[in-house]
Amino acid sequence: MVKLMPVIYKCSSCSYILYEFLKVGQDSYGLPTPSELIAKIGDHCPNCGKKLKLPTLENIKITPYRVKKSLTLSSIYNSRNYSRI
């Protein structure tokens, strides 16, 4: 089982996703720090216009990330109890 630990930066006002880092190797720079992200996208949320600030420890949330299983023909057959011909 693969465990993923993505990092998602969201606006604290409108929850707009500012940046998603989903896997290692996603880009050549790696995970940006909050200050690098603000320098890259600007200091205001592109969705609601709120001024972005550096997060404090109270702003950081760690939650489980669940990946949807991809469907395969064998998983469909097994879930519906079809017999193979």
C-alpha cells in the first residue's frame, strides 16, 4: 500500500487551492516554502483577493489523504461475483 502525504496550500479565507504538491518529482524544484509560494503567485489570493500571510502553527492542519481506487476489470468482476468464462 502506497502512503501519500501531499502538501496543499489553501487560502484561509475562501479555501481556494493555491498550490498542490502531490508527489516527489512533480517538478524540479521540490516543495516550495510558504514565502517562496507568495513570491511566485503574488501576495493576494487569485480567487478572493485576500492578502496572503505566512502560516503560523495554528494555521497548519494535518489530515488523512485518501486516494480513490482505480477500477480494473478484475475488481469489477470480483465485486459483482461474476463468474469468468
